[in-house]
Amino acid sequence: MASANAIEQRGPVRFWDRLNIGTKRVIWAWAFLALPIIFYAGIRFYPTFQAFWLSLTNWDLLRPAQFIGFANYQKMFADPIFWKVFQNTFLYLIIGTPVSLVISFVIAYYLDRVRIMHSFIRALYFLPFLTTAAAMGWVWRWFYQPVPIGVINGFLSSVGIAQQPFLRSVDQALFSILIPAIWAGLGFQIIIFMAGLRAIPGTFYEAARIDGLGDWAILRKITIPLLKPTTVFLVVFSSIGFLRIFDQVYNMTTNDPGGPLNATKPLVLMIYQTAFSSYQMGYAAAQTVVLFTILLIVSLLQLYVLREKK
Amino acid sequence: MTMASTQELAANRRDIRPGRIIAWTLLLIGGLIMITPLLFMFSTSLKTSGQVYDLKLIPAAPTFDNYIKVLSDGRFMQWFFNSTFIALTVTLSNVFFDSLVGYTLAKFEFRGRYFIFLAILSTLMIPTEMLVIPWYLMSSQLGWLNSYWGIMFPGMMTAFGTFLMKQFFEGVPNDFLEAARVDGLNEFTIWWKIAMPMVVPAISALAIFTFLGNWTAFFWPLIVTTSKELYTLPVGISSFSAEASIQWELIMTGAAMGTIPTLLVFLLLQRYIVRGVMLAGLKG
């Protein structure tokens, strides 16, 4: 019995030994990749195709999905709320990205030269990045309350400025949500800008000084052009972040998500509500396809800008 | 030693010019403004409900009553445990699989390697929001709703981590791996014992990013959990705060409890975290 087992076991061992080194390594490689391939196929690619398919159906969790062609898309493009949401999403993007990048570049530029208490000051800017948006949404929400609760209105009234409605106003709410979103991301952008600044070889600056260029000329002619890869990365990274904004909006407007009057509602919140409050899964899938398309365009633009440089 | 300190001294002296002093002061003020929300959050969490309307930053009579009140019903401890367990498990999984795949793509020659690499990289273009509906369907069919696995499974491997690790493994000299092969080590051991220790900075960057991302994750946990025992801390804080309505001192206490752990970790590991973010940002 024991000897029979031993012979059986020797079979595969001998087979393995007979393989040459190259073949063995190929087998190792596919063994390493086996589980990841199943993961990426089952949890990334299949769901992606499924999302496209569902966007063409009327699936609502109760009845089985039925193919309805492009009806979801027609419904979406005819829906004024969708266009309002589309506009909001782009407002988050076209205000949030430039504002946060300009602020973080200026801070990184000066912070990079600071020696005294450098890591302490850097930590002050970096700390908000480590917070949870869900928790900070509530802190900022409290900040925006009217007197006698809210800190900002309390400060405004103490210096004699009129009360502001902030989150309660159709005009101010979106900006009131943008501020914490920008605030939370600054620390990351500053750190990345500083890393980019340090990667510029010192000889460039020395050469420029020998040529008699001033600080401003050096910034314009050397620092900013050489920082382009970093800047492009941050533009794309933060654009994607603002296009996908959700946590802050959801938590700062819980009693009327995306309100008042949809003034703050971004695309992802609309997707969430369509799918998980009204259970119109097919319609929500169509909205995710729109989000996908927008993000794809942003990513392709990045590739285009980077290629142009070479 | 003396060289360095002379240089430092010179650098410090260069800092002492009027323009520099103004820039430094403005940076410090800006930094203090940045942490004002956090300071107010902590300060209010130490106030009684009667003192909330007093907007002084330093509470007149600081008290930990709010923390005792919030902790006493046990939910926060449960959410804290859930978040820690989930973030740790997902981080370990990413460190293991992203490194393994990154290493395989960087160091093995086989047909289809480039295709696999492109396929994984292309998933970076797919936003989570597009996948949540199919994931939700999958989870409800397989009974994964309201489970740790249901919260964790989408993030067990990431293209970002794989790409990052591949970049770093490409820098590992082949000689070391060949020497180990001559010594008769198998490929798994070579990866784990020889290659992995050579990319520790990248591993720590990946671990920091994955942990932080999962610790603060909100969208998917909000969708996949409906029973309160399974909430993660961010989802728990959100639901707790909505319930607490206008008891701002309790809401601030909940928010503070979600913030304290990451702040503590940061204070302990500041240098590594900043370096890790720089590494990930530059290579990624």
C-alpha cells in the first residue's frame, strides 16, 4: 500500500524534472497569475460588460431584466434633472481642479524653501488628507450652520458681516461643499508638487542664476515647464476626484440629498439614488456609462498631453 | 557632521530675510487655518450640550462625557473593529497579490505577458461607480450582502498597486534572482525571500495607500451593508450623525473618533507616510 503510493507520487515529480528551466518558469508565471486572472475577469471585466448590458434593460430588482434598446439613454437626455446634475458635476470639476492646484502649487513652492519647522508646517497642511470625508462632511456642515450654532456665521457676525445661508441656499450650497472637498485634497497635492520640485536637478537653477535670471523668470522658464509631468498627473487625479465627488455631498445634505433643489447633486449621487433608492437599476447603469465616458475622455486627454511633450 | 551643521546654519541664515519671514508667517497661518476644522471638532467634542453655542476654541470645562456616551452603546467599537479588520485584510491581500503579479510581469518571460499587463492596466479606466450595480447583483445572488467579504471583495487586488510594484521590481537586479535559482530555491521562495525585501519602500507606500483608502471608503460599504453591526466607521459615523440630528457635540465626538486613529498613525509614521505618498504619486 505504502509502496504503491510512493510510485504514484513519483510520477508528477519526474514529469516536472523533465521540463527545461524556461518551461518551468512559464508554468510558475501562470500559477502566480491564476487567481489574479480569475479576479480581474470576474470582478472587473465581467461587471463592466454587465453594466453596459444593464444600461440597455429595464431591470428593477423585481422583474428579470428586459432589453429595451436605448430607452434609458433617451429618458436620461430628456430629463432636466440629469442636465442639472451634469452641470453641477462640471462645476465641481472646473472650479475645484484649478483652484486646488493653484493653491497647492503656491504652498508647495514656498514650503519647499522653508527650513525652520518644515515638517511641522508640512504636517499642518497634510493632516486634512488623512481624515474621513464622511466625518468631515459633518464638521463642515456644523461650521455652516446659522448663528448661534455655526462657527463661520458666528465669526462673520462678530466682524459685522451679514449672515450667509451657505448650505441652505441654491446659489451658495455647491461652493460650500467644494471648499471642504478642496481642503481635504490639498495636502496630497502639496506633497506631490514638492516631490516634483525636488526632482528638478539643481544644475538647472545654477545655470539660470549664472545667466542672471530672477526668481520669477526661473519659476516661469524652468520650474513650471519641468514640472509638467507632475502637473498633468495632478490635474487628471484631481479631475477624476471632483468628477466622482459623493461622500461630502451625501453627508452635508442628508436630509435632502443633493439639495436644495438638486443644486449640489453630482452624477454619482444621482446614480446612487436611481439605483439604491428607486431601484431603477437599468436607468442607473446608463448613468454610470455616461460617467465612464467622461472619465475615459479625461484619461485619454492626459495621454494626449503627455505624448505631445515627447 | 560639522559640514552638515554649517550648511544647515547657512540655510537657516538664508531664511532670515524679510521676504522669507513674510512667506514663512503666511505659510504658518495658512497651516493653522487648515487644521481649524479639526481643532473645533476636538474642542466641541469636549463640551457639554449647553456649551456648544459658546464658540470658544478652548472649552471652559472640558469633559469626556461625550466620548463615554458615544462609546457606551458599543456600536462605535463594533464599527471601529469592522473598519480596522477590513482595511487590514484588504491591505494584506493587496501587498501579497499586487506584488506577486507585479513581480511576475516584471521578471518572467512568457507569451501573453504584455497582454495581461495591458488588461490589468486598462481596469484603471473603469470607475468603481460603474461596477457597483453588477457587484450588488453578484453579492445578492451569492449571499455576500451584509458580510465582511461583501465589503472587501472588490478591493482585494488593484491595478494601481500592481503597476506600482511592477515599476519597482523592474529595478531589482536579475543577478540576485539568478544566484538564488542556482542555489535551488523555487520561484515562490525567490520572490518572497529575495525580491520582496528589496522593494520594502514600495510595499510600505502601497500598504499606506490601501489602508487609508479602505479605512475612509464610503460609497461601496454604504451600498453593500444594511445591518448596523456591519457598518464600517465612515458609514457608521454618517448614520449616527443623521440620527443625532442637532446634538452637535455628539456628532463632533463621532467625527473625532473616526479621525483620531489616522492622526495617531500619522504622528508616529509621518516620515514614512510622506515618503510613501511621494513614491506612489511619482511612480504611479
